Amino acid sequence: MLLRSTVDWSAVIWASLIAGTVSFLLYLFFVPMSVGAGNAAIIARFMASILLGIGALAPPATFDIGIVVAALVVHFALALLMGSIIAFVLHRWGLLTGMIGGALFGILFYVINFYSLTLFWPQMYALAHMSVLLVHVVFGALAGGIYEWLEFEPGELEALERNT
């Protein structure tokens, strides 16, 4: 009950989906451009390899609907998890704190993803690049800021309904 009363889950979902969409697009287009190698299909294959195994990285580096669906499932599941953590820790501290704290959580998630979870998915270490760190920071800042912007404080919704 405590968790339900402290976090606005509708805001968590929206913030995670919006930040997840922006970060997914950055992964597909900004990361390959800044690394100077590869393309969007390779990034999607790396994401899908978490769910499908290392075989998802096999050539050719083209789009395959199964790969794209697996990449979307992995990416948005992680976005919802990370967005939930950001919201739970930073709720009710305001928009600026949500954005700055979210950006700091983005750095923390980058470190966790690429320096510990790569023990289970070693292929992901190939994406340990500054551009990927920047995408994590953007995700965190967006997730924290959008959550704070959309969040209803306890009692705020009832007061809004009484005034209308």
C-alpha cells in the first residue's frame, strides 16, 4: 500500500514511455553516428541479443522484424524499470530535482549496465561508449523531469475535482 500511495504510476508509465522513445531513437541514430561505425540495425541487434542471445548479432546487419520487436521489448522493459526507480526515489522533490537527479541516475544505470551486467551479457560491453552514456543521461533527465511534471501529489487530484 505504501508504494502505491507514494508514486503516481500513471506518471511513471508516461514518463518512462516518452523517455524510452527518445532514448531508443537516440540509440538507433545518434550512437552509430557518434561512434563512426555501424548502423541502427546493429544497435537493435545488440538490444535484442539480451533476449534472443548472442546469435542475434550474426550478419547481415539489416533490420529483421523479430530483432526489432525483441529490441523494443528489452528497451521498454528496462525503461519502465529504470523510470520506476527514478520516480520512487525522486518523487515530490520538484521538476529541477527530477531532471538533475534523473540525469545522475542515468549515469548510475550506465555504470550498472556496462560494468556489472556485462558479466551476463558480455557482448553489450561493445556499446560502452560516451555516446551511450549521454543517452543514459538524457533518458534519466527526461524520465525524472516528465515524471515530476505529470505527477499528482496525494490529495491534489481530489482538490482539482472539487474545484471543477
